[in-house]
Amino acid sequence: MPALRDVGERAAIEAARARLGRTPDLGLGADDCAVVPLGGGRGRLLLATTDVLIGRSHLLPGVTAGMLGAFAVEAALSDVAAMGGEPTGVLCALGLPPDTQRAWLQALARAMARAARGHGVSVLGGDTKCATEPVLAMTALGTARRGRCLFRSGARPGDALVLTGPLGGPAIGHQRLMASIASGGGRDARALRMVYGVKARVSDGLALARSGHARACIDLSDGLALALHQLCAASGVGAQVDWGALPLANGLAGAAGQGRTELDLAIHFGGEYELLAAVRPGRADEALDAVGAARPGARCAVIGAVTRPREILLCRERARVPIRPVGYDHFRGG
């Protein structure tokens, strides 16, 4: 019998989901959130998602409780954002070693509350348990309008692919932090902020959904490459992406090294939590304007198109090469 490290995260999820049986989830388990009709007949949908942070996987050297608390909330709410949903609240189950300092826990809670307030919601409650390492299990709740919820399965050939912001910021931060540690420089606060200072694109997702032009959406927690493969698989389509159209974080080329190329850091590293949306043909400019109005200064861009052939290609320097479905995999450690 293969271990989970052998099959990877996506196969592990599919193995578990196949044995859960049918559920009321309208997305059939293929989306960032479970989507369940709310009672009352008003066309409202409940969005629910869970995101887990584990000490050995998510706590880089030098990360503070404040950084971690804000990151946990933003990462969980990003799933609601990708559905075009409006957040309702966040729950948190904490597993902490018994020697955790009370001040650390208080800083974590303050940061969670502040991040939640930034999206107009609260941390509603949760649970605590003793654990051998820090574990944060976040549950985010939200609502969406029926007919405006952005499932991954809605993309159609000819749709434009819209990205809400630059790629590679967290990759740059991680590369700088690892280089600092290797050289004996220790904690690099700026690098840590690049990794943990992400924001859930709630306003972007709402703007895309309310515009009526977006037909599918996914967030980039595990990288553009994996997001493309997941969205295209759910929709039964392919995609073509223009390397020259990708908005890249400043300094990404200079961060290449330690076995990682600029291309690898841009599309495979992940952690940006930007949104990738499929937008109706001829409506991309209106979708971009909607995001720009909701979040002035957003570096959103059309990066390619949805295609009928089920291949996912990157166009770069007159060549078209397949984009491999490689990104962060928790069971394989990278």
C-alpha cells in the first residue's frame, strides 16, 4: 500500500472524498469551499472551508505570533474570496504545546482579531487542545448569491484568464530568508513579511462575482500552475498562458537560485493568495475595471485564455511548453 508521501496531496484528498459519499455540496467537493443552500428560499448559499497550519510545515524561523495569526485568517478567508463570497466569520481550533507562553497566545489572538476585522467579520470562537507542536485549524464561513457563486467548473473555451495581482512575492521572501539563515544572518523581518503578509482578495472576488462576467475562480495558495490544472480539470478545458503578460513581483529574477529558476518561483512556488478567474469573452476589461474600482492600485492583468484542447501551455519566446501540475504539496514537503 502506498503512503501519502508517495501519492501526494491531491490524490490523498480524492481517496478520502470518494469514501465520504454524496453531500449537499453544490460543487461536489471540487472547490475552495463547500457550498450549501441556505433555507428560506432567498437564493443565498452558505460557504464553508477549513484550512490547517502545522508548526513544522508553516512556521519559518523567526515568524512571530502576530504574523502567524494574521496569515491564518487571511488564508482561510481566501477560499471564501475565490467563490465570490462575502465572509461571515472565522472559527479557530488551536493545538499548542503546554510550554507555550501566554503572551505568545495573546499576540496570536490579537492578530487574528485584527485580520478578521479588516474584512468586516470576527473570530467567533473555537477550541483548544494540548499538542506537541502548534496547530491552527481555521474554519471560514461566508455567503454568496445563487447564480453569482464562482465555482471552478464554470470556465468555457474562449474565456479570458484574469489574475488579480503579481506572482512571486512570497517566493522572494522565502529565498531571502533561507539565504540569510545560511549565511548566519538569522531572522529577516522583511522577508518574513513577504511570506506571511498576504491578504485574502475578498473585495476582488466580490467585484468579479457582482460584475456578472466571471464564470470560474480559484485562489493561488499552491501556485499558478496547480491552480490552472485544478480549474481546467473541473471545467473540462485547457488553457494557454502568456509569460510576458504575467505580473511579476519586483525582484523576482534576482531571487532565482538555490535550485529555483524565475519561472519556477513565479508559477510553482505559490503562497500569493491572488485570484485566477475565467471571464466571459470580450468582458475582461470590464472585469479588470471592477477589481480596480474595488481595490485601487491592484496589478490585475489578462494572462491568457481558456482553450478547448485540454492541454495547459505556457507561451514564452515563441515556444509553447506544457505547464506541469507542480506546486506546494504538503505530504511531499514542497
